[in-house]
Amino acid sequence: MTASSSDTRRLAPDATDHRIARLAAAALVLALIDAGLPSPLPGVKPGLANIVTLIALYRYGFRAAVWVSLLRIAGAGLLLGSLMTPGFFLSLSGGTMSLVGLLFAQRLPERWFGPVSASLIAAFCHIGGQLVLARAILIPSDGILYFVPAFALTALVTGTVNGVVAAKLLENTHETD
């Protein structure tokens, strides 16, 4: 039995799909820049792509932020040759926990919380997710806990900087709307 042309289904991307693709591409470029930066500790990066995820969250909602984040993680894994490696799974666990943090942050009162606090929550969740996975699978030793202060300081600095940048970009895009 052969399939007739009427059995063919086509997916037609809409404006939302194009928007997500553009945001994911921007996040991927920033992730590649991150990967090329020198790091004082293994796995410590500025997380520039998280700026785009924050913009996606505040402009288009949580679903857009999830797509942008996951597409960026998968794309970076493919382009950097790290797909299905421990580094990929560390990125995925950090990204997933970061999204959980953003889901929580999105429900906080806007009067007192915004992109900077969301970025800080996401940064700490990201580091936490990575440390939990590293402790559970990669380095099954409590010695990994010695890195917590350095990672927490990094999350504080990068979360603040990325949140401020995202807030400024969100301000500027609202002014041009």
C-alpha cells in the first residue's frame, strides 16, 4: 500500500516559531562565545545566553524561555562536539534547574522582583543542578563541596550582571514598541 499525496502532512512554522528560532540562535551564539572564554574553574562561565532566556521569559512567557534554553543547550552540544558527554549533561541539568527557578521567579510579585532577581535565582539553581549531578554521578565525593563558595560567588556575580543586561535590553525594547 502506498501513501497518497493527501496523506502527507506539512508543518508550517508561524511567527512564534520564527521568534523562538531567532532567540535560540542568538542564545547559541552567546553560548559559543562563552565556550571560548578562559575559565578560572572548570565549568565556570558567564552564562551570557541566559540573557536571551530572560528576555524570552519576560517578553513571550515561560514556554518560549524553555524552548530557547533547550534549543541552545542541544545546539551548543552539537556544535561544540559535546552532545551526550558529561559536560552536556551538566549543562542540561543546570539549564533544567535554572528553568525551574525561572518558573518560580515568574510567580513572584513584579513590584519587588524582576529580571535581576529572576536571573539570580536561575544562576543559583543552575549551579545547584550542576553540583547535584556532579556529586551524584561524576565525582561521588563530598570533596566537591569545597567548590560551593566559588560557584556561589560566580552565580551571584554572573546572575546580577546578566539580569541587569536583560533588564536594560527589555527596557529598550519596550521603548521602541
